[in-house]
Amino acid sequence: MKKKNSGKPRSLITIFKEGDIYTKLSFVVSGLSNIVRGQIAKGAIYLLIEIAYIYFMITSGFANLRNMITLGSTEQGMVYDATQGIYVVQQGDNSMLMLLYGVLTLVISIMAIVVWYISIRSGEDARQRKLAGRKVYTLKDDIVCLFDEHIARLFLFLPMIGIIVFTVTPLIYMILMAFTNYDAEHQPPGHLFNWVGLENFRNILDASGKLGATFVPILEWTLVWAVIACFSCYFGGMLLAILINSKGIKFKKFWRTIFIFAMAIPSFVSLLVINTMLGQNGIMNVLLQTWGFTKGPMPFLTNATWARATVIVVNLWLGIPITMLMVSGILMNIPAELYESANLDGANAFQTFVNITFPYMWQVTTPYLITNFIANINNFGVIYFLTEGAPKTLDYYKGAGKTDLLVTWLYKLTSESNDFNLAATIGILIFVISAVFSLVMYRIAGITQNEEALQ
């Protein structure tokens, strides 16, 4: 059954002005317009949802929003109980739960507004159909249509609910946490935290303070790491793919399989093994000293410069095979006629690569490069499992190290020092940097405008 639109979508103001009394009342009593037009079941559902939301707000919703504003006033502590003659624990407020319940209330309220909006438009559609003398769809008709014309909406409903519950809600909670003083000294219920506005952002971006003196160099290293890790794996994988796919190279499948072995083993296992191998008493240092190449252990993971170089080299081993597989597929899709024409014109291998292979691959892989750059900004595994951010320095804030990225420092702030407010602030800054870079690069690359160049 295919449902046709009864007209162009109109604004709520227009619907209210042109609607009859039942349409106007449906702005207050959800589903009333549907019930009057014969859609009793659908109208009753809208009405029940509204009643349930009002009941929720009266019983706990408004209290949740009020507590979210104050974040509590009574701290948990010991008080003397004269009847028992001992000190007992006096339960206090919990700022963390108050903030969480407030966020949940906001999300539920937004969903209720969306349902209210849908009910208004549904009632108006029924009214228009009634006036035009057309059939007013029943709930059964809508269900049949949902499994036919609008089946995409049905399949997207559960994922959408999952995104709202497990992604949007925690994201809002994390963003709001960045505007509080939820740190090691303010742990509820013993010590409540409060709203502090933009103070966390000012502290982190203030280069004269300890936080700023840590954030700036870690940000610089994060960007340097992301650039080197992204392009070294990209060009390394491209070169490897070209070599393997070159004419005259035998056992192509064998060579591809050899390099794919790095992907078959979980990366964190490989990184932990490499961490052991490169340690002061690891097999690499033992062999180097046994063979006489060095007189003492090499500071692969203990010197800042060596440690940064080490993580970059190890990342090549993990990242190049991925790029190799992707580029191999692209190479197979480049028209052979282009290479034949280049050979007839006397172009050598380098000229062919510069004028045919690389421009084609660059255009196709630009989105991959952008997303890979963002992924390397947030590349927690390679850094943490290999060096854990070491070597640490007293110049940085609370245990941050010379190889720490913003994301690994964020993790340490939550797991080691309980500075959840600073971690949330850094998370927002990472998002801003990633979003701005992505938008700018997609704009500069002109991916959609240059698609015709590949045809």
C-alpha cells in the first residue's frame, strides 16, 4: 500500500492558524485531531505518550532538572547519633547522578517534543484527507505501510534508539562534565562538584600554567605523529603495492599473504610483545650487545626522541599492509589503456607514476587519508600498549609522558588522577580539531567537484 503526501509540508504556525478547533486543541491534547478524524488507536497512542511524559515530569522530571542546575548541596559525612551514642554516616547528594538524571530528562523531553510534532502533523494529514474526501488511514494501514513503503524507517528505528541511548546521551553527559570541577578533589557523594563555566578551557589553553605547558607540547606531538603516521603508511603501502603488482614479480599472492600476517594478529598483542623485545633487557638489546654493535642497552623506550621514532617505525609495520590492500584494488581498476598510451609516448616508469598512477590514487584515496589522519590523532593502541606514554617527565601535568597523545593523556586523567573535567575538556578540543580539519580538507580537496576527472 503506497501512501501519498496530501500536500506540501506546512509549518506548525500555519497548521494552527488554518486548522479547526480540534486541530488547535491537539497542540495541547496530543492525538485529539486523529481521534476526531477516526484514527482512534493512533490518537490514543499519542495521548498516552503525552500523559506518560507529563506524569514523569511531575513525579521526577522537574526535580531532575532542578538538581541538575544545583548539582546538590548536602555532602555525605559522619554525624553524631545521640540515640545510639555513636557517629553514623549521613547520606548526601550525588552530583554525578544528578547530572546523569538531568541529562536523561533532557533527552526524554526532546524525544517527547519530537513525538508531539509528529502527532500534530499526523492529525493535520488526517484533517486534510477528510476535507478532500479521501481515505483516512487507520493504524492497521500505517503498520502495513511501515512493512512496505516505509520499511527503511522500521529497520532504522532500533539503531536510532541505540544511538540515542548509547551515544548521544553519554556524549551530552561528557560535554556538560567539561563545565564542572569534577576532579580528584570533588568526588561525590563525599565531595560534590559544581558548575565552573569555561574555567577548564581557560586553564588548559593558558600556556603559562602547568596544564597549558602540558597541553601545548602534547598537541604538537599529536599533530606531528598524525601527519607522519598517516603519510608514511600511505606512501609505504602504495610503494609496496606497486612493487608486488609490477610485471615480472612472481608469487604475488604469497607476498601479499606475508604482509597481511601483521593484520591477522591482534595489534595489542603484537605491541605488548614488541614492548618486551625493545625493553632494557629485551631480546633486541641483548642481541645488539652480544654481537658487539652497542656497549649498553639502547633507549628505545626510555629516551623521548628514541621512543617517538620507535612508535613511528612500529606503526609502519601495522599500517602499511592495510594501505597495500586498498591500493592494490585501486591499481587493478586503473585503465590499462592509459599505461599503453604512456609507453607509446616514451614515458618512463617515474613519469607514468607521477602523471597517471599517483593522481588517480590520490583522488580516490583522499577521503581515506582524511579519516586516517583523524584516526591517528585518536590512535590510542599503538602509543599506550607500546610505551604507555613514556618516558614520563616532571615538566608535564600528573604523569603525562613525552610520547603521550591527547587521547592517551585523556585516558590517564580519568584512570589515574580522576580529573574527569579535564578529560572531558580535552575530548571536546579533540573533537573540534578533528571536525575543523575534516571540513577544511574536504573543502580543499574538492572531492565532489573533481569526480569527473576520473571518468
